[in-house]
Amino acid sequence: MQANDDYILLLSKQFSGDISPAESDALQSWLAQSPEHAQLAAELRQVWEKTDAFGKTFSPNLDVSFRQVQAKIKAAERPRARVVSFGQRWLRVAAALTFLLSAFWAYRQLSAPTEPLKIFANRGDKQLVLLPDGSRVWLRANGQLEHPVEFSGSERHVKLLGEAYFEIEHDPANPFVVDLPNGDKVKVLGTEFGVRALPDQTSTGVFVRSGKVLFAPKARPQGVVLTAHQKATYIQNAAQIIVDKHATLNELAWQRGGLEFVGTPMEKVIADIEAHYKVKINLRNTYMRTCLHTALHTTQPIDTVLESLALTHHFRVLRPAPGQYELAGGTCK
């Protein structure tokens, strides 16, 4: 091992171009002794070459450094100390090994692929994810988002399983792309939107709150362009895209904290309340289905929401069973 250390020092001097003719001859003789010596030299050369930029920023003169260290040792040592020969060789080898190991570490850090980050939202909760470009993602409970440590290339790609709400930093030169498990894609330049791609459903939904989004299912690569307050639902079995140009976007209520209705037909109001609170509501008066309703319901309980609806439209709220409601009567205003 001691001899190998000496020749590692010679290899480092050869790589840097500081080796003398006599040292070069000695090194060549050592390399010819066995295939293992040649293999070691080849591996060290690869590390040296791969870390060329590192070498340029950290390229010590081993001889000068050695002489400086040696002088300090001689100035501090006692007269009876007689280990100079071993110390000289050890210090020179240590300097060479330190440089080579540092270069190897830098090479591994710079060249090794970085695994993408996977974020899971806990059951019953949502999680805010900050992306490398400053974009923000709210991941709904049980959802999974995968993104790189740093975005690279001409597009910013993330992978989504489940449901999430996105606020994307505007960057026309680097479009943002959401890759979905079934091959569908959502491509944006800078906007706020929601995506639902649940593993147990046969449809994918995209809801745009602001900006512009290209929703391109795998089977319909031309896709559709959605703008503010529009929703697209892709039915996988039929390869059909259904666009709602007057969506309430209340399917994003889980992120925004409540429901919002602006001139919304009562039939749609009831459907959104049912979906958000996971209840069943029977609208007895069929005439009220087309009645328009405008209101902002925040995080109020379901009973409070229905009482407010009843005051506005003169409903009577009945509760035939837990989780079930009936709206009787009503006046369209």
C-alpha cells in the first residue's frame, strides 16, 4: 500500500503535467507490473478528467505545499525526532489523495442524477407545495405530486395523481406542463387552475380560474384551450371532451375554502352543495330549478348554508334522515 501511495502521487503529477522524466520512467515501470496498476491509473485519470473544471478552481502546487508544511514541522519538532523521511512521503501522499478524493466527490455530486421529489398529501388534509420556480400547488388529500429538484429544459414538468390546484409563475419561454397517469397533459404559460385525475374514475377534469390552459388528452392531442371560469371534462371511454364555458368552479372549493355562485341556476347550486358537503338534497319545487342564485358561502356548516338559501328564496328546509335534506316551496327572485 505504501508503494501504491507513492505512485498515486506520481499519477497526480503526471495528470497535472508536473512530473519529471525520471519520475515518468518510474511510473511507467510500475504501470507495466500488473493489470491492477493500469486499472487504478485509468480510474484516477477518469476522475481527473471528469472534474477538469474543479481542478482548475482547486489546483494546488503539491511541491510548494509540501515544503511549506515541512518547514512548519521542522520549526516545531524537537531535535530527537527523526521521522522526516516517513513524514515527507506521508504528507505528499496525503496531499495528492486529498485532492483526488475531493475531485472524485465533486464529480459524483455534479454528475450523479438527482431523484425527483415525491409529495403525498395526508388523508383528510391538503398540502401546500412550493415548486423550484416559485409556483405554488395545493395538493388535495390522498394526492401525489412529483417534481424535479430544479426545472431544466424548455418545459417545466410535474406529475400528478389525484387532485391539485395550481398557481403558476408566468414564464412564456418555459411552459408549465402537468403530466397525468393516463398520458393526458395540461399545458399552461401562467395561470390558476385545478386538475382532477383520480385513479378510480374514468374522467379527468380541468378547471381554470384565471389565465389560459391547453388541456390535451392522450387520445385527443389537439386538445382544447380553456380560459377563465371554464371547465373541461374528458370522458376516457368515449374519448370525448365536454367543455362548460360558464362553470362555477366550485369543484375548487376544497382549496379556496367555500362555494361561490354568480347567477347560477338553482339546479347547479344544489348539485355543487351536494358534492361539497357530501349530502343529498331533494328540490321539491321543479319550477325552482332554473331560478338564478348569487351568493358567497365560505366555510359555513351545511345547515347554515341551507338556512341562508331558504331565507333568500323562501324555502322550507326538511331533514328526513341524517345527511339528507329537502327544500320545499320557494320563490324565484
